Amino acid sequence: MYLYDVPENKKVRVIIDTDAKNEADDQFAIVQALLTPQFIIKGIIGTHFGTRRTKRSMEESYEECVKVLELMDLSGKVEVLRSSVSAVKSETDYEFTEGAARIVAEALSEDSTPLFVVFLGPITNLACAYLRHPEIAGKLKAIWIGGGVYPEGGEEFNLSNDIVAANIIMKSDIELWQVPKNVYRMMRVSLAELQDRVYPYGKIGKYLFEQMVEFNTRIASLHSGPWPLGEMWHLGDNPVNGLMMDEHEGCYTMREAPFIDEKMRYHFDGKGRQIRVYHDIDHRFILEDMFAKIKINYNENE
């Protein structure tokens, strides 16, 4: 379908860890990743998103990943894995599930192809993998969509669902690229844009748009506050794809990893290790890449 090939030495292995049924944006990031020939997808892990709306959030995420693959006609082509049903309780009380086991297996395999593990929700499964097998440090790069604005921190949904796991990874030796709230919110799209650029293309395009509209309408009817805004959304998980294709030099700062308190505030003692924290993202590049890949693969008029 593509009129180009990606050189083998430029390809990367990817594990996607997603709380796919939490909102309506993870699905767009999953689709873009699956349509990117540079990525060798080694598994999709369905992740919990707390218990505020449902008691089976991990299972709902798992089922949503299966559904997305079906709509893309990719059933059986990529394995979907279950994972922890709740947050890490402590460094000795956690679940080592098939999702965490897949992270470990890929990290410790003999495959020399670079490995990215990307987290679109809480970072629970990386913490579980690391606690059981700390030797995975140095064997992968983790990209996490989560955390409040530096330097203070503060309320952020993905972080709120597992602060303990975030602190475990912050003090680990795992290479971490963090995309905090102020950066992932740069990925603005309007519903009209999605109707024009996504909806016309296949079963998956129709589903992506319709589930976004349905979620936007339903949540607005339940909340009287400012969110959602009415006619736009943040495709805040898609930065993981753009950063794996291009690291965005000049768009990040190496910072001391914070300790995060129960109110999600950042604290620094001058002794933390260095992590990569993004302060900017090329939203045009990432969104246009997604729109193009959906059109190329699901344009029924060609």
C-alpha cells in the first residue's frame, strides 16, 4: 500500500500499553502505530484506568484493543495481552501479569532491534516488570504520556491512577521520556476535522469518529464543568508515535526525576537521576502522518 520501504536498520520494536476504553483518544494512537511500517508491534497491553467509572477497567481496555484490531482487519496479526487490574500497592505488592511478562521477554530477548514500550495511561505494567526483573533497565526506552506540568506537577489523570508505579520508574534506571500534561494537550483537533479526515475511511475511520462524538456528548451531559469543551479534543496519546519516528531534538530538557506526592506534586532533592521531559511537540507532523496513513490504507475509492 505504501510506495516506500522503511530500511530494516531503521525499524523499532514497539509494545503499546493502553487504557484504551478510558476516553476516546487512545484508539487514534493505536491505529496510527499499527499503520506505521517503521514499527514492529510486539504486543498491545490493555491497562486499567482506575475504578471511578467501572470495576473492570483493564478488561474493558483489553476488549477495546481487540475491537480496534477487528475493525482494521488485523485480528490475529497482533497479540493483545491482559495486565494488572489495579495500581501497584508497594514494591512488594504488585501483579506480574502476562502484559508485564511480555515487556520483560522483549527487553531480555536476543533481538538487537531497539525496543520502545509506550504508555498511554498509568505506568503500572512497567513498574511491575521492573520490580520482578530489574535487569530490563538499559534494554528499552519507555515513553509515558502522563504527569503534571514541570516544575510543580499537580493533578493529571494517567498519573492519578498509579502514583506508586510512577515513583518506582522515576527512581529506576530505565530510560524514560515523559510527555506531561501541558505538552500532550497541544494535540488539538476539532470534530469537524475528524469528520473530514478520518470518518470517510473504512470501518475503522467510521468507528474512530463516531466513538469520539459519542463519548464527547455523553461526558458533556454528565458534567457541568468546562470539560469537555464541546467541539474539540486532544489526541494526547499520539505523541508516542511521533517521538518514535523522530525524537524531536530541541523539544525536550533533561531534568532530575522527581518524587511525586499523593497530591501529584513534584519534589526534588538534587539526587535524582536524569529523565527526558518534553516541553514541545510537532502536532502538525504527528496528526498529518495519522491522517495520511488512515487514508492510504482505507480509501475505498482507490
